[in-house]
Amino acid sequence: MQSSFSKIEAISWTGTQLKLLDQQVLPNQIQYVLCSTAEDVAKAIQQMVVRGAPAIGVSAAYGVVLAAAVGQSINSLMATLDMLSAARPTAVNLRWAIERMRELINAHISSSADEQVTTLLKNKLMTEAVAIHQEDIVANKTMGQYGKQAILASLSEARKVSVMTHCNTGALATSGYGTALGVIRALAEADELSQVWVNETRPWLQGARLTAWELTQEKIPFVLGVDGAAAYHMATNKIDWVIVGADRITANGDTANKIGTYGLALLAHHHGCKFMVVAPSSTVDMSLTSGEEIDIEYRESNELIMLGDKMLAPENTSVSNPVFDVTPASLIDMIVTERGVIENPTQAKMQQLFC
């Protein structure tokens, strides 16, 4: 199957600006947001113009390039890095990308007495941002193949597979191809995919708006369902694997992902469906012992009580709006990264691959 989605880039660098496909208005409109400053990039991350852990990291790296371009002092540039790093707290890819840029700046400081950002440093930061961007694309395609091979090897008989996915983990959430949706793409390209069950993913409806749109672009067969129907679909349809992405994976294999993922893992365990997490190694945070240490982001109440300009709940309703939840490693059958596959993840297995 030839990929058609490659014609649309969610993230692109013009040489002077970061061009982002606005994911707030898809699928009704295809419009782009141009970021000329690091502050523009931080705003785009906070407002979910760009979303998905890998895409956020890549965007932040280009934000550092934009900050360096204005010829500010090294101290001001460092403060900008902190500002970008704080744009969203849960996705570790953001911090990972910022730290790669910080290392270059620190190396420059140790070898130069310059207090201002030099042309040499600007060029090094640009090269690093482009490298982060390209590495993500390569990693996604590698994970797609690893995940596909693991799924096909798990079957007791030769047949096409049916999978369920949550949120959006495709080209829109990454530099291209996708993580969990990259595995689904790889299955479709090999003609090994029967059906994709897509959960709508409240409250931003990334499954309904974004994943359904990506699958439509490539004519990959799918069925969209409300989040509350996941158990029904697992009970009444043959779903082989639930495949999701991740925003942070801790040293023991616990995984933070879009709210609702933990519930899906429990349902999959009950119904005999395998559960796969797909994420680049930049999502792994070995500094955290378990998921209990992950900082979970909460967002504003309007995301739940409003739909556009329409009220869905009584005024002044008390709201809890966590964006992520944590799935224990004990419920995960497989973690797939570009470095390899971990079956039934444990701290020892994580250390073997990432230390």
C-alpha cells in the first residue's frame, strides 16, 4: 500500500519559521500556523496546535533555533529553554529535546568567552534540531516494522489482524508515519490488517478528528466508536491487539498516555486482547522509578463542559480533567521502541535495553 499521507506534513521548517498543521481545526479545515518566535512555539504546544509527544519535542527544538536567531544573550537563551520545557509537563520528549539543545549551549559556554549567541552556535542548534526531526521519522518506521513482526509472530494461525487504538499516534503526532499508528500502517502496507477500531478519545476527540482522518487518507479500513463502547467491541468482535502510544515510560515499564488508556488495558486483559505500547526511546524516562512519580497534566474545565460554543453541563459544574493516566507495566504485553521490543516489561528488562 502506497502511503498518501506523506503529502501533508504536520511539522516543517521553512528556514526562518516553524510551520505547523493546526490540529485544532482538523478535519474540517487544513490550515497552518507559522511560528516566528520561541514564544509562538510554546503557545502552539500549550494550545495543542501541535500535539503528540514526539511532535512536541521536535517543535520545541525548532523553538530553540528561533530563540537563538534573534541574537540574544546566552543567559536569555537559557531562560527560553526553561520556558519551552514548561509548556506541557507530562510528555518527556519535550524535556529530552530541550536537554539535547542545552548540551550544545553548555559545550559552547565551556569553549568560548562569548556572552552572546554566535553564528557558530546558531548553526549547531539548527543542525541538532534537524537531526532530532529526521531521527524521529527513522525511529517511527523502525518501530512500525518491529511492531508488525511481533504481532504477526504472536498469531497461532496465518490471518489478518484486527486492532484497537486510542487517541492519535500517527503522522500528526510525530515527524511522520507515527508510533502506534505506524505499526498499524506497517500492517496495512503488508496487507496483514483486517480492521482498526478507533476510539473517539474525549475530550479533544483526537481519535474521531485525527486518527479517522489519517486512516481515511490512506484507505485503511476502520470503525469509529465512542470511548464507552470499547468493552462492548472487545466482547463482540475479534480484536487481537490494542495498540497505543506513550508520553512517558518509567524505569519499570509503567506508561503514561492519553486519558482512557489505563481503562483500555484493564479491558484488554479481561477480554484476552494483547496490549502494545509503541514509543521512541526519547519517551523513556529511566530517572523515574514508577508511574507514581509522573507529573500528570490537568487542563481547563471548558474542555469537558463546552463543545465549541455550546454548553454540555450546568454552569459552575465542578470538573476533573486529567489529560493522561498511567498504565501499570503488569498490564502491558509489549513495549516497542526503535531500540527493540520488550515483552512483559520489568525494571530489569528496561535496564537491559536503556542503560
